[in-house]
Amino acid sequence: MAERTNNLNQIFITITVCLLVFFAAVFGATMFFLYKIMPVKQEYVKVTAGNEIKFLMPLGEEVLVNLADNGKSKYIKLNLTFVLDSEKTQEELIKRKAQVRDIIIRICRAKNSEELREKEGNELLRNEIITAINAILPFGKVIDLFFTDFIIT
């Protein structure tokens, strides 16, 4: 009886080791495929319009800011996609992402909800953000930006 139990234990251990080796191989192959075979996701999209090439780069995470409404608690939640002139500008914006977010927050904090709800206020906000970001860039420029989220509560 002891010999039969010993054989069952050996079979169980052998099957367990084989399964562990199999799952380790599958995990290793999956990681290799994900990191070496699949292409790297780029943060920008290259767009060609006529002879002009533009680069679209999303800001990433949304920005939530208190607005300057008197006596009311109003917020704006927005997200942006920048239209850039070159890949170098995109690299520079990635390096300065915290600074760009700070600029957007400072500009939005100075606005009230009534200003931003108007079409002119929306365009003014767009132009102020573009001008302020272009002022910090050592080279390249933001050509335009798109509001991908724009909610005032």
C-alpha cells in the first residue's frame, strides 16, 4: 500500500511540475509577443492634409478645474488634443506635460462659467491656451487644439 501511495505522489509531483513548466512557457511567450513583436504605440497621429503634415497628440488624462464663479461651485472638465507642427514639438510637450497641465489649469481658473458657455469664450480659451503653450516651447509650435471633452457643471 505504501508503494502505491509513493507512486501516486510521484505521478502527482510530475504532473504538477509539467503544468508549471507549461504555464511558465506560455507566460514567457505572451510577454515576448507583447513587448517585442507588437509595434510600440505612438502618442501622436500623423495627419496629411494636402502638402501639409500635422501631428495630433492627446493631452491624456482629463483636467478638472474650479471656475471663478462668485458664490457658486462651478467646475470645468476638459480634455484636449493638440495639433502640432513636428515630432520634435510632440517630444517637447511630452517632457513638459506637467507644465502644460498647469497652464491649462491657471487659464481655466480665471474664467467663469458664463464666459465659457459662449462661443466667443470657447474660442478665446482655445487661443489663450495655444498662445501660452507656444510661449514655453523653445522650438516648434502648437498649431491648433481640439476640445475632446468640455463639460461645465
